[in-house]
Amino acid sequence: MMKKVLSLTIALAVVSFGCAREPDVENVAVGSDVQLTRQDGGVVEGKLTARDEKTVKVAAGKVTKTVPKDQIAAVQVVPAEGGKAPELPPMAKFREFTVASGTSLALELESSVSTQTARVEDPVDARLTEAVRVDGTEVLPAGSRLRGTVSAVQAAGKVKGVASLAVRFTRLTIGDDHYTIAADFSLQAPATKGEDAKKVGIGAAGGAILGAIIGGKKGAAVGAAVGGGAGAAHVMLTPGKDIELARGTNISVALDRSVDVKVPIR
């Protein structure tokens, strides 16, 4: 019985000692650089900027995150520049980064879209062609998948002969993680009539990127980019006729709102 009591006392002492080494968030000075580990294993890193009865605020890059105190499992103070960052607790599973609103995403369409045949809510798939980094960390790897739908479409000849197309991307997939996003792409064909059709294409050997601001929300850019062995990507912009975006066409969209993403801790 005495051995059991002694063992329990030692165990409790070890636990108490381990917990005591973790600074309490209430005792961390505002302005300190911190690592907050939440109960779900997410790590938020940045500067502690404010604290109230229920939450703390951490400035991480261009955004400020609000973390409820009851979700904080551990807090560690990061030494001044040049100091070694403390080792994360075992419960830490991923770092959480915020990709800010307005961030540009370079995409390659994996679906062909035509104003002649497209209907509102038709699915549109694309993949990220350039990785996105936040504070030097790759948070959106190239190859990440986006899913959207046609949000508006006007075939040529129905309204002054001008075709237009809009796509709203709402889903981002990175590995097994899925995120809700909002990013719009829109395009309008030239209104001038009597001109020859303009067909733009670049083959896999071209080694160049063609991009043009065509109009629409947030200055959506459309172009055709070379990918090794990908073949030609074509954009049809014909006055008075329909818009054709072939599979493999490169476009650029901007996030309408910020999105928090998880980067696994390896």
C-alpha cells in the first residue's frame, strides 16, 4: 500500500512539474512572441497583442487570430530573434496559417467551359499551378485541387451579341483536408463585330505564358501556359461569338475572403 501511495505521489509531482514549466497565458506579457497549442493539436504562432476574460489575440503575419482561452492546451514564449524556439508539446499536430483575402491563385482548368453549352451550377475543376507561401512556409502546394461551379453564363447573340462567363470556386482540397473558399473568375467576349475570330494557343514547346485582362470581377486574367507535354491550351475570344476555355487553360483568381489552412508538423 505504501509503495502505491509513493508511486502516485511521484507521478503527481512529475505531472505538476511538467505543467509548471508551461507558462500560463495570463502571465505572458502582451507583445511577446508565442506558440499557442490548442486542444485540437493546432498551433498558432505570432505576437500576443491583446487578452480579455475569454480570448487572446495573436498577430500572425497580415492577420490577427482570436483564440478562446478554453481551447488553449499549452502556451510557449518564443525567445527574441536569434533565440531557439521551444520544442512543441507532443499534442501539436499542425500549424495553422491564414491565407489572406486578395491572395492570387494561379490555376489550370481541368474542365473545358463554353458559353455555348455551359449552364449555371455546372461543375468546374482546376488545380493550383504555383505554390502559395505565408511567411516563407508553403501552405498551398502546387497541385492542390479547386472545385467551383458556373455562376453566370450568357451565350453569344442573346444580349447584343456579347458572350460572358463567370465561375465561382468554393472548395479547396489539399490531401485529405477540404476548405471552403470564395474566389471568382469572369470573362466577357469582345463586343466589336465584323472582326476575324481571335484564337490564341501556345504549344508545350513554346515556353511562354500569354495573359490578358479581359474584364469582369477583380480583373480576372486568362491565358494559356506551357506545361511539359501538356499540349496546346486554347482560348477562343470571337467578337459576337461564344467563349471557349479549353482544358489546360491558365487563369488567375483572387480569394474573396481569408482561409485558415493546416500544415502538418513533421
